[in-house]
Amino acid sequence: MDWRTKLLQSAPATPAGFESLVAATHRASTVVFPSMDEVREGWRQSEVGYVYGIYGTPTSDELATRIAALEGARHTFLVPSGQSAIALVDLTFCKPGDHVLVPGSAYGPNVEAAETLLGRYGVEAELYNPMIGAGIASLIRENTTLIWCESPGSITMEVQDIPAIVAAAHARNVVVAIDNTYASGVLFDAFAHGVDVSVQALTKYIGGHSDILLGSVSVATQDAYERIGDMRRTLGLSVSPDECSLALRGLQTLAVRMDRIEASTLEIAEWFTSRDEVNVVLHPALPSCVGHEFWKRDFTGSAGIFSVLFDPRFTTGQVNAFVDRLKLFRIGWSWGGVNSLVMAYPTLTRIDEKYHGRIVRFSVGLEDVADLIEDISHSLASMK
Ligand SMILES: *Cc1c(COP(=O)(O)O)cnc(C)c1O
């Protein structure tokens, strides 16, 4: 064999029997078949075997299978980000002429996708009050095909009555999808509460270290499995095995991180309740959070984000300056990593209340909680 050919042949067989504790990182576009008889097609690799890298490698399969097991899903599809998970669900369940309901408390780009992406294809998006509960029945139309939930909501943290919304939706054959990122698929059992599709930004707690972008779409029903799988294939959404291997590593420490983050966050949120600079502390485990009773009924714990609403005597400038003075809480989008983060929202509005310039969201990491409280306390002291 010419050396040019040798360069392209795989190594002589390495010894069999290698076992480690780590899932291997398999990179592939092409999967080779032993013969024409054994050539396979289609995206249903979990039924027919490996076909092509875009439908998954053993690394992404391992991650998808574990997320499905944690969420109790029929199947989990992986996608490049949390936002692509949302867009995939939108494009799967809506066609021209349809109507979609999105909570006013949803992650901003979710609302944007419904209003602009779907709007462009003749789908009407309507925002609803996240606390509507069974009242959502009155918003469901003949052409409503999808209801989004997100609980707690982004930034304003409203916990929704999911079973009530599911009951109203299913009575009219409407699919219910939830953005279950806050719960990381473990603090709230979406499928036990009747939801059809659960999406997560694995970017957050599953990745856990602010260094990957990845999303998941988990489905409960065969119908959702077929439809999401077809659309994922059409859109060509694939994930990097390197990101998947980091998410698999993240899963190994998810429990200890979440436990520690839950305790620190509760301590900081409770500390805030005694401060007169803020009027409301929006943490699902505190009675001051809208929908706290549903958190108590449906959740098994809380995560590391909460918001505070500053007293109206402070200007937006003063609230921004409070954020600027923090040293351990870094200013940045996203959350769920080991470093504490903070963000003010000077232009945030919600359906029935203005939070303009007064709301600040914290994402608590793994720093010592006394240091974090000291950081906040120090910055508050300069607000007078
Ligand atoms: C961050 C986030 C997303 C989007 O995740 P990306 O991976 O950053 O695209 C979706 N939903 C919620 C609730 C989020 O916080």
C-alpha cells in the first residue's frame, strides 16, 4: 500500500476490553455500513441503528437517553441550544392559520420566536397572563394548536398552575409544551403533570459551568416523537459530541451543585426580605413569589435564580449602580454556572405590571454564601 493510502486506513485493531468511567467522545458525519444489505435510512436511529452523524453518535445518544430517563420521557432530542429547542417546537406544532398561546412571563426570545418567526408564516401568537390557570380555556380557539408554559417565568418568576392549563388544553386537543429549564428536568416532573413536550436549555444547570450551549426536547407521546423527529431532520439540527460530553460530565455533579445552590440561594433570598431597599423578593419558595402555592404543590425543590424589586424611591440609575458595584456577582446573561451572576432589566414590562428599571435578577453560584451576602450588603449600603 502506498503511504498515501496507509494514512487513510484505521489503525490495526487496538486491544479489546477497554473500560473507563467516561463516555467516549465520538465524532462522525458518516457512519459506514458493512454491506448494501445493511444500509439504513431515516432519523429513527433508536429503532433502526446508526445511520448518519446528524441523528446522533453514541455520545449524544448517551446524553439524550439519560435526560429522557431523568424526565421520564418517551424520547429526548438534542439540539444546539435552548432557543433552538423552542423554535423546533414552534415549527413542529404550528402551521399557517394556527394560533399559539405564550405566557407573558416567558423567556424573551421565546415570545420573539412566536411573534416574529411564526408571525412570518401566518401563525397568530397571543400572550397570556401566566397565572390564568383553568381560565386559559376561554383563550383557546378552534385554531389553537400549541400552548407554551414556563414555570417559574423568566425574571418575574411566576409559578404556573400547570395541571389546570393541561386539563383545559387537552380537552380541546391542544399540545402543551413547557420550558422546564429552571427545574433542570428534576425539580418539576413535567410529564407526571400532563405536559406533552418539555424543553430545556442544557446550557444552564446540566452543563453547569457556563462553557457549553445545548438544548433538549423531550416528548411523552408517539405523535410528538414522530413530528419533532421529522422537523429536527428537516431543519438539520445537530449537536457537537464535545458539548454532549461536557453535559454528561455536568450530570455527574448536578445533584451536589443543585443542593448547594438551592441552600445558598434560599439564604440570600431570605436575607433580602429584611432589607428595606427592596419591596418584593421573587423566589418560588417564598410566599412573596407569585404562584408560590403551585411551587409548594408541584416542585421538589428550588434552583439558583431569584429576583428582587427595588423600592420606587430608587431611580433606574441607582439600581444599575447597585449592580455595577457588586464584585462577586458578575454582570452577564444566562445562569446555572458555578459563578454568581446578576442582571438588571431597565426596560422589562409584563402584561399587568410594570417592573421598569426596578427589577434585578440574581443567579447564585458556588461561592461561599457569607461572601455573597457581604458583596450585596456592601453595595446596598451605598444606595442611600
Ligand atoms: C437560557 C434560557 C433559554 C435559552 O437557552 P440557550 O441555550 O442560551 O439558547 C431558554 N429558556 C430559558 C428559560 C432560559 O433561561
